[in-house]
Amino acid sequence: MNAEAVFALMDKKKANRGEGAPVVTDSTTTAATLEMEPNKLYIYSGGLTALTITFAEGGEGAAEYRICFKSAASAPTVSLPNTVVFSPATPIYEADKWYEFSFIPLGNKYMGVFTYTQA
């Protein structure tokens, strides 16, 4: 099961409990500039070569910003705001991987966690 299917299943389970976040999917874009809205899951399955992320206002409290994307046959260029702090480490972007990111606002910073798997 690929990452997109796993996240869709997780969101379906949450929706069944009344907790689901809207899911935004795109299977054709290879380069994206995205202003992420809180409490939505973004899925890019077309193989991104470039991704630029900013965060929309309104992410206070229990907000979470989530994205899952497949990298293209070459390593993608990913640009994030300088207010993002990763724990435990900053990601290294590679070709042909599925990445999942979660960003949570903490004061004037965003705590970022990530995972990746072979595409």
C-alpha cells in the first residue's frame, strides 16, 4: 500500500468518527507553490520536482498543516518558511520517495516532523 492510500485510509477512519480533515489531491502537478490551509491534507502524487510552501493565517490552537507528496525521478527542490523547525532532523530530499510532513504552530514557529518511504 502506498503512502497516498495509507493517508486516505487514516482520513476515512477519522471522518467516520467525525474528525476528518478535507483532503486536497493533485496527481498531475510537477511543480507547486502552495499556501497551506490549516487542518487540510494535501496529497501530490504526480512526482514533484519543486515545492514551495507557505502557511495561511488561522493556524492557532489545535491546527495542523499536513502534506504528502511523491518526489520525481530527480530530487525535488523544497522551500519552506524560515519559521519551520524540524525535529529530530531536517529532511534530505531524494528522488522517487513518498514524503509526509506535519507542521504544528508553536508560538511564532512551526514544528515540523516528517517521514519518507520508497515510492
